[in-house]
Amino acid sequence: MNTHTSKVGFVSLGCPKALVDSERILTKLRSEGYEIAPEYEGSDVVIVNTCGFIDSAKEESFNAIKEAMNENGKVIVTGCLGVDEGVVREVAPDVLAVTGPQQYEQVVDEVHKAAPQPHEPYVHLVPPAGLKLTPRHFAYLKISEGCNHRCKFCIIPSLRGDLVSRPIRAVLREAEKLVEAGTQELMIVSQDTSAYGLDLKHQTETWKDRDIRAHMTDLADALGDLDVWVRLHYVYPYPHVDDVISLMADCRILPYLDIPFQHASPSVLRAMRRPANDAKVLKRIKKWREVCPEIVIRSTFIVGFPGETEEDFQYLLDWLKEAQLDRVGCFKYEAVEGAAANELPDPVPEDVKQDRWERFMAVSQQISSAKLKARIGLEMAVLIDEVDEDGGAVGRTYADAPEIDGQIHLKGAEGLAPGDMVMAHVDDSNDYDLFGTVIHDEEDEWNW
Ligand code: SF4
């Protein structure tokens, strides 16, 4: 009898959406009895889930493929880079197979060819919530694939196709399973969360004796019943976003909104061909803050897009000062192979991009620093991410998503573990982080 259990090594690169793809592949393989190996050595085959969004991500993916080939030699490439097999084979001609994003079945088929499928599948080896690459206490919940927009700097629609939403019952069932398995915080991800359900014509399904549409507002409301932190990412400011602000004010979901504005100057937004390019967005942000004063808005921006003038950039800086966004990331525009923006005239020189990036970051740093300073003296709920042996811990308040925002560094955290929710007193702050002390005898109702 063959007692060898096939082992699969896995390298997962890219965004949270790619991470969810990796989790699906791993869950399927584990349910078939494969072991997931932490190292190249001893693995019967290695899967590399790649990212091809920008050139630096491609470079990282190529390096990971080369390393897996050198260390193991039996490699299956999947993910965004897999859309162009020729490019992958130029770098690593002998990889076993190349598949594109979301081609879970093909990846699993290729694994079957490369490493014998264990005779008895042990479905019970798979936890009910599937296998996760994030810690147990937070999880990404992908609600759709693809995107109907055609922003000029982006190749995601050509990699992942048009919007395909998951049925709302499937999303809610997955959320429920994650919460049953210990998830305390759900991050809702997609390419365009506000467009959720458009392709399904917002089809209504029954969930827990009520009718519910495949629509961002209904989804957020139903997730609010799960009694965990629910965070919305990649939201575009379409008019119906106003409805989720009321859900935030009612403490149904976290008062946190991740909106990738990318720019503020109308001419640059037009050149980028951005969706929901609304000149009145500043007024709407003001209104959101009136409805829900605790709301934290995070965003990303691109400086140095082709044709961006000093006037456009100054408009962006003034806009940011007025918008007072809480958390901000900024990228210097980088040409992406295959993007329509590559054809645009008037590229911005690298030294000008660098200068604008520095000026932008200086303003956002000042805003962040002032906003965090204003939290000193507050008592806030904190979800613990890590603890150390000296009574210290690192966690996050509602204002911070994992990996992209700041943290709160705590003392007095003896006896706590990752995933615990505690109240903490905010003692101090710097530009991006808070410092605080755990409150052990707090009996009050928790709020944000
Ligand atoms: S909204 Fe624009 S940037 Fe975002 S995925 Fe769609 S095309 Fe790309």
C-alpha cells in the first residue's frame, strides 16, 4: 500500500483578492487529503499564485517562480501573471503549468497530474470555514470578481474580466461560517464593492426568513447581524453609499470606509476615466461626518499621472487638506504593461513625481498626526493582533484595517491572546500609531 501523502508547497503573492483565491485552492487540496508543506524541500509540487498588477509586483512574482524552480523544480504558476503564459515561460520555461486568476479547477487538475491524489479524501481535515492564510480572528470576504470600469491605468478588467457577483446567500453563508470559526473582523473586498449585485440585477433571495437583495446596502445590513467588526473596502462614492453611512451611525458595521479616490482634480480624474467622478464629493464627505461623526475614511492616490500639471497637483493637495482623510496611501504613477494610460501624452518626469509624492505625504502625515492626537484620552475597543511575553500587545481600533493602516501598542496586556477584544485607554500617539493601556475592569457597553 502506498502510504506517501502528497505534499503541496504554496507561495501566495498579491492583493487580498488573490489571497482569497489561494485560500480556495488550499481548501480544495486539503479536502482531497493533500498536505500543505511550509517548505520547498519535500514538497511534491509547488504552486505560485502571482500578482501582475504593476511592474514591481511582476518582478516579485518572477523572482518567486525562479526561486521555486531552483529549490524544488516542480512548479505550477497561477494568478494574474498566468494570463500571459508566454511571459511566464520566458522566465521559467520548464514550469509544469500556467493558469490564470480564479482558475481553481485547472490548478487542482494540474496538482493531480504532478502529485498522486491521496486515495481517501479526508473532508474532515478541512475546518468548516475553509483554510485561511490570515490569522483566525480576521478574514477577507470576497463578494465579486472583475470590474465593469475601464480606468486607464488599470489592467484588472483585462486580467479578471467584467463584474461577476457572488449570490448573496453564498456570501452570507461564508460569513457565518467564518464567524463560527472564530473570525472577529470581516473585510469585504472586491474590485468595486458599491457595484455588488449589478450583474445579478440585484436579485432577491431569502435569508433567515427575510428577503434580501444582492446589493451593498442589504449585504452590509445582514452582515451587521453577525455581531463582529465588518469593514467595507474598495467602495466608490455612488449615491447609495449614503445608505451605508446610516448603518455605521447605528453601529451595524464599522464606521470605516475605504474609497480609492486616486485623485481630486477633475481633469486628471477624467483622463484616468475614474468611476463615480463626483465634483461634489467634498460636500458628501461633510454630510457623512454629520450623520456619523466617528467615520474614518481611508483612500489611495496616484501622483504623476500623465498630463498632471502643477495646478492639478495643487488642487489635489488643497482638496486633501479640506477633506481631512484619516488614512491615506500614495503611489507615484508607474506604467503598467498593457494599460491604456501608456498611450497618453505628457508623461511626468520622475523627479517631479518624487517631489509631488513627498509634498503629498507631508500633508497626509500632518493630518494623520493631528487626528491621532485628538484620540489621546479616549477609551476605545481594540482587537488584539499580537502579544509579547512582557505584557505588551499590538492591536487595532475600528479606525485601522490590518496590514494597511496603523496600530495601537498596548501595555498591561498580560493574559490576552490574539483575537481578544478589549477596551484600552489611549495614552499617546505619533504620526501613524497610538499607544495605550488595557482597561481590565471596564464593564461599560463597548462602543467604537
Ligand atoms: S474600478 Fe478602475 S482601478 Fe478599480 S479594478 Fe475597475 S478598472 Fe481597475
